[in-house]
Amino acid sequence: MTGISGPSMRRGLSTPTRAAIFSALALCSFAQSSAERGGSPKEVVELFLKADATGERLTIEGQRRAAAFFERPSPVSRSQTLTVGTCEMTGQVIVTGDRAEVWTEGDLWGTIDPTARFSPSVPGPDGRSAGPVLLRCQFILVFSDTYWELAPDGLSLKQTKGKAAWRIESTNWGPQLSLATAVRYLTGLRDKSGDPAVRKNAEKSLAELRGL
């Protein structure tokens, strides 16, 4: 997504890791109660971006929680390509009836594939990152009392009806991590993966990310 653990915590977790877990859980708890809060389109996207940056979608459990942000969530995935960068709100939020358009932009440093290999957005002569590129993403939200929830298998969806709320209908945004979260994720793979190739890739990727 693997990096952040689920709701249960074991002894030995560092303070930053505990903070990231509590932050992600709190943000997605907000998403699950959005119908009661009546959050605006901007608030929904901001909460989603914060949860994503801390690595909420790195785990199967986190993907289930993050599904609450969406009108029709995607099935959970055990193999993902992650983007590394920063993002913030930009421009005006356009609301037309029960639909809204929200734009974000930020710096994209590169991607991490399922084997822990980091590929920079702008590779320099030595293959290392020569800097970030501007990333702009669009979020389309819909205000509705009808939405879909992930079934227990994490693959199929079931339609449900509740209190109307703003939910993300579509976006070109893939799972994205902050630099700090990406380092924590790769450190976990380097130390715990049973695949020697993944551990080697993670070590190399860590060295590059720490130099950004």
C-alpha cells in the first residue's frame, strides 16, 4: 500500500509511527461520519489528502477505511504503485447543484513500484532525481444519499442508502505518500520483507529518498 498496521498496536512502535496511525484512523473516522457532519467538498478532499499522505491506503485495512471517502470505492489491492510527493488545495471549488469540482496541485518526486523500486519523475544523468514535477489532480464529488460500500471480501460492492453527504465520485489521484511516510514504508520493507530483491530495492530507494 506494508507500512502502517491496522487498528491494533503492538509494543515497540516508535512515537512517529504511533502518531501516524492515530492520525490516519482519526481522519478516516471523520470520513465514515461525514453524513452526520455534512462536510463541504473542500473538507472531504482535504481530509482524504491528509489520510493518504500518512499512508492510510498502504494496508488492506486502511484501504477499507479510506473507501468511506468514495461514492463507489475501488476494490482493495495487495499490489500498488505509489506516488511520492506533496499536495495542497488550489483554486476555487466549483459547486453546481449536487456536483462539485476540486483541484489540487503539488510536487511529484516519483513512484515506488510493488518491488520497492523508486523511479524519479525527472531522472538526472546519474539516474537519480533531478527534481519534482508539478502534479495537478481533479476531484469530482457528488452529494447523494445513495452510495456503495465494500463487501467483507474487499472486492465486491453493495449499494446502500443513508444521509446525503459529499463523496468522491472520480479522481485521477492514485495512492500518494509524503516523503516521510515513503521513508517509513520503505524502511519496513527493508527490515521485514522475506524477498531479498525487495529488501535490496528498498535499501537503494531509501538512499535516494533521503537525499531529496
